Amino acid sequence: MREAVENLVQAIANGDALETEKAFATAMAEKLAPMLDARRIEVSQSMFASQQETVSEEVKTDDEEDEDKNKDDEDSEEDKEDKEEDGEDKQEMKEGAYTNPGLEALLAKKRAEKAAATTGKKMG
């Protein structure tokens, strides 16, 4: 490196533009080469590390797959139970076993008002 800089200074002192250009390119290459190599290593290591993390996240062990399968089985049992309960609720609604007291009171009031209005018109 030191020699490249000395050649650059000598070429500038001699006024030789062609030699100055060559010496400058050589000095820069010698200075940048180690930095570029270090950066290449950093980038390749970070790329390789991120690929390893991605692969390790994607690959599941047999135990993890069994756990997922058991969880899916449990979920499907819960789904079946929920569907059965929904079916029972719908059947109760059809049979009239399911009532809402507030709604029933409101309907009874409306029926009474309608009956009173109809009876009042016939009498008058």
C-alpha cells in the first residue's frame, strides 16, 4: 500500500497524467480490497443466517406435528359440540320452548292494543 501511494505522489510530481491515473487506481484497489472482502463476508454470513432461521421455522419435528394434529382433533370435537348445541337451540326455537320474556311482553301488549282498536271500531 505504501508503495502504491509513493508511486502516485511520484507520478503527480513528474506531471505524467497516465502514470498518475494508473497509480491512483492501484492505490485505491489496495485500500478498498480488504474493506470489500470484509463486507462480502458480512453480507454472506447474514444471508446464510437468515436462510437458516427461515428453514428452522419451516421444519417441524415429529412431536410438533403430533401436537398440531392433536390440537386439530380437539378443535374438530369442539366444532361438533358447537354445531350440536346450535341445532338444539334451533329446534327449541321451532318448538316454542325458547322464549324471550321481554319480547313476549311486547308482543302481548301490541296484540291487546290491536284487539282494543278493532273492538272499538266495531262498537262505534
